[in-house]
Amino acid sequence: MANVAFDDVAKRYGDVSVIENLNLHINDHELMVLVGPSGCGKSTALRMIAGLEEISDGTISIGGRVVNDVAPKDRDIAMVFQSYALYPHMSVRENLEFGLRMRRVEREETRKRVDFAAEILGLSQLLERKPKDLSGGQRQRVAVGRAIVRQPSVFLFDEPLSNLDAKLRVQTRAEITKLQQTLGTTSVYVTHDQVEAMTMGHRITVMRAGQIQQVGTPADVYAHPANAFVAQFIGSPQMNLIRATVEEGIARTSSFSLPLPRAVANGTRILLGIRPEHVKRGPGIKATVDVVEPIGHESIVYATAGEERIAAIFDPQSTPRAGDTIDMTVDSARLHLFDAETEKAITP
């Protein structure tokens, strides 16, 4: 097992900077998720760990060893890609064995590793099938199995669930999470899906434009976002952000006012952050319902209060209809406050 460390790492393509001053330490046995929008640098960071991208500055270490100049095959990592990349003419067993044969692992040891991986991934009954006879989820499990038999110090996952349908994504992410818990192998997982990040990671790293915005446990990042970008990126539906000015402990927007949970200097311009799940039916904000999205156990309601649009999550029994005028209330203790200019969180 091994930890992974980025120290002042940069990646540039000519004059174009993709990653600047990346500092991140991933603990031994940890599943770290790198999450962010397309083009934020998360896959580039992963490929630099693997040695598939050269770094422009800084150092990357695996297990305390600087690997800047170490060939990918000698880094003791195994990578699972978005595409399954299976050999179509080989059986599942042969696909799992292939990498070990190239490394001249003894036949009996190869058999043991393949049988172990097949057992924990539920592939034992599929070992003689060809990839064309497998479902998408089964193919992805074979791709994961090919990494497992390597017995690496670090697993790298590059958006491995992107090609699966919604049901298989949920099932497979649970399988990968359980697998990591069973093996305890240090893992770095890249995704643009914040639900995957929140449900899988011991910690998550939120990235934007090649820079880290926040690192923490999913619960901490959700409850205490470092800035407005993180606040809106983590959470679905995304957090409402409304411009306001502070007057005597009150946040005054263009359409309504809310008491603040802590002292902020008079005249401060802020972004008022309101999670949709913290909006309830009750006196305080009068709004007109624009759209209702029923999703079974709850309904997402989009309403307009004056010039402000607010998303809320209501219980199906209290869900209004489009066109209704309703009263909404917000728990002021759950408000998030951000500086309107820097967009950084205003903390006590």
C-alpha cells in the first residue's frame, strides 16, 4: 500500500496552463475522489500519477518515492479507464491473465489471482465468455478485475462508470466502494458526477480550472463549502445563491429579507446561500411557482419571489402546483454566507 503526494505540481502545454501549484496528499488506504466540471484538470492529474502525462513543475510521490522520471510500468499502479479496453478475441479469464503473463508471473500464482478477483467481482461463472457476450456492467467489472490481479499499491479510476446506464452506475459504484473497503488499496477516482463523489469518497477534492477549491470529507464539504463554486457544485439541486446587502443583522435582497445567523458588518455585499432542502412551506417569502418536478419521494419546486428564483424541495403531500402563490420560509441557522466580490465563505 502507499500514499500519493502532489507537491507544487504544474502542467502546461506550451503557454497554456492546465494545472498550477497542485498540492494534495492522499493517505494510505484512502479512496480520494477528484471531482469537478469538464476541463478542470482532474483527469490530467490522474494521468500524471500514472506517468501518462509528464509534469511541468513540482514532484509526484508514490509511497514516499518521487516518480517524476519513473516509467508507468514501474510505478506499481493499475488504472481503470472509461472505456473497457478488453481484448475481444480473448475470454474473460484470458483478459484477466494477460497482464500477468506479460510480467511472467508463475502460472499457479496467476490462477490464484484471477480466481480471487473473479470471486469478489462475481465473475466466476463468466470466465469462459467473450466480452461480446457480457453486459456493460460485467465488462466494467472485468476491467476492474484486470487491475486487481496486478495487486498494485494504487488504483486509478478515470470516470469508469461514464458508459453505463443510470441503474448500472448506481450498482457498480457500490461494488467499487465495497471492493476498495475489502482490499484497502489506496485509490484515486476521477468523476464529474458529484453524486459519485459524495457517495464513494473518504475525502473529495473539488477542482476548478486546474486549481483545488476544497478538500475534505463529503459531509464537511457539503456542510461547509469554502466558496460559492463549491457550494453550487456539490448538492442537487444546486444551492440558491442570491445577492444581498447586510443591514443591522438582516440580509436584504431585491425582493425579501432574512435574519443572518451571525454578525456581518453593515453594508457588506454578500451572496446568500440557501440549500433547496432548507426551504419549507411557511410565512416569510411570497413566491409564485414556475415548475414542479415530482421525483417520487419528494418534489423539486422552482418558484419566483420578486426578481429572485428559488429552488426548493418539498414533501409530495405539501407540493403546490405551477401557477400557485405560496409562502416559503428558510431556517436562518442554515444559511451560507459568501463575500459577493471574492465569493469566499464568510466564516464566524
